[in-house]
Amino acid sequence: MGSVKSDCCRYDNLSRIVCYSLFFPVGHGGSDLLRQLETSVASLRSYNSDIPVIVFSYLPPAHHSAVLNKIAYRYGLMIRDQGSYDVWLSTFLPKGWRILRHYPVLHKFMNFAAIGSIGAGRALLLDCDTIFASNVDFLFDRYHAADIYAREEPTCKRSHYGYDAEYLDEDMLAAISRSEGIGMPPPFNLGVMLFNNRRWHELHARLPDFLTYVWRFVLWMAGNPPAAAEQAFGEGPGVDLLRSEWAQIVTESEARSALRFPSSNRWISEQVAAWLAVGGLSNGTYSDFARSDVIQNGEFIEQSRQRPNWIVCHYFSQNAGRIAAWMHSVTPNAVPEN
């Protein structure tokens, strides 16, 4: 499904690569996402002009537009066409794909086979809502022992914000892990992830489990509308559709496979599914990035108006305006001009 374009051969050394992944549904212009991508890549290139950067694209051909191509040309990016998002989903989840196609955030876990096929040694996977304030090589230099590095999920037991069991019930997560016969996954945020030790085949082999976990969570959500405490987050796309078509789609055995979701935030189903998939790796190792190197969400507000000393910030999309204004004030050359 998809192939690396021949111009990827311009990269002589793939021992370290940076990866982005793009998809937005038909009818969604994607201008905000492309603007975030350009801002992220512009800041990365401000400090490192050489590291290979690959954009895995699940966009229809019509969306391989002048905007994306211009970004790729300007910043020396390689675009890998991954084919149809629907085809990927239907291949690995024949029953539930028509519902999960409404979740436009599952594609990042689909890229491991491609990363392995190009001979990558280590890979930093980034969301588009990220921005750099230093050389990305520092992350590769400092974090190389564990298989996976990321930041802890906010308000998990490791979080400096303190533990919020209503937002994320780690005891329930541990119980799910035991029932699935896998290791207890450490809750981590998917916005910035560094993968070492070339475990691409094993990670790709977990793709069906990842998608199945999302599907089982959605089955449970459809049968259990949000409680009052969860109304602030709402529900992920597709849940109402599943409710309306339950009788036509869901068999009794599938209904019994529904998996209770351990968070009041139903928009992070792909994160919880990724934790469980990673928890199933044989002898897999995980460690957290230091908060001094990778910051997330509102942590950038804690910084002074001096030049930042962190490497990368995952600012979450709701903070896009604030992070852009702040970065312009301290590092005006690190973001592209409008």
C-alpha cells in the first residue's frame, strides 16, 4: 500500500529520520493542518538543515496539492504516498472500518512497515502541532537506550500536574492489560515519539491489535453514552453512526468484545489503543523524555520571555495561536511568514 517516491534516495543517511503523517477527510480542506506542518518543519529546519524528513500521506491525489508540494520543496521533505486510508482500515479491520474511517487520527500507527522498508535506523514521529527551539539531533543524542521515548500523558500517575483518575483511570488500564495478557503500558502522549532499535516489523505486526482495540472501545462507547462528568469532552466521530446502525453492523460476539474505556476523554481512544499495542511488544522498553527537553500543551507558558531552552514543544492545537505569538516574540525566525 503505497511506495516511497524515488526522490527519497536524495537522503544518503537514514540512520535518523523525522516523520510526519497526514490525513484529513474528503471535504475537509486541511489548511490548518498544512499550516501547522509548515510551521513545525520551518522551526525544525531553522536548527537542522540536513536530517531526513518524510511526510507519510494518506491524502487523496487531489490533496497532494500545490500547498503540500510547495512545503516539501521549500524545506527538503520527502512525501511518501501511503494510499487510501479506507483501504488500510478495511484491510486490517474488515467489519469496523466504515465506522473508524470517521476517526482521522489512526494513520500514524500505520507507518512502521514503510519506515522499516526504507532502512531507517531510528525515527522521531511528530504531530503537526509541534515546534522546535533547538536542534532535533539533541533528542537522538540524548535518548537512545529504550525502544520508545515520549512524554507522559498529562494527569497520569507520572504527571507533574498530579494524578486525575477521572480523566485517566490507570487501575482500570492495568486491569485491561491483565485481561488482555499484555504488559502494563505506561500512558504516554503520541505527539512526540522517538523509536529506537529497529523494531519496525514488530510494531507493524501490532497494527491489527491497535485497530481492534479502538474498535472495541468504540463499541463500548456506543453502548454507554457519556456521563455528566464526561460531557465536556463529548465523543469521537463515528460513535453516533454506530449507534444508529448497531443492528446492521454489530453481532452478539462483537458486542461482548466491547472494552470499557478508561478515560473520561473519549477523544483519546487511539492513544489508549497505542498504549495497549505497545504493551504487547515482547520485552519492549519505554522511558519518558525529560520535561526540560520536550514540553507539551501549556508548559511553554511557564517559560520566561527569554529564548527557550527546550528542544521541541507539542503545544496541542487549541494553543496554536498562543504558541505562534509567543514564538514570534522570542524566536521570530523560527516560524514561516504568512
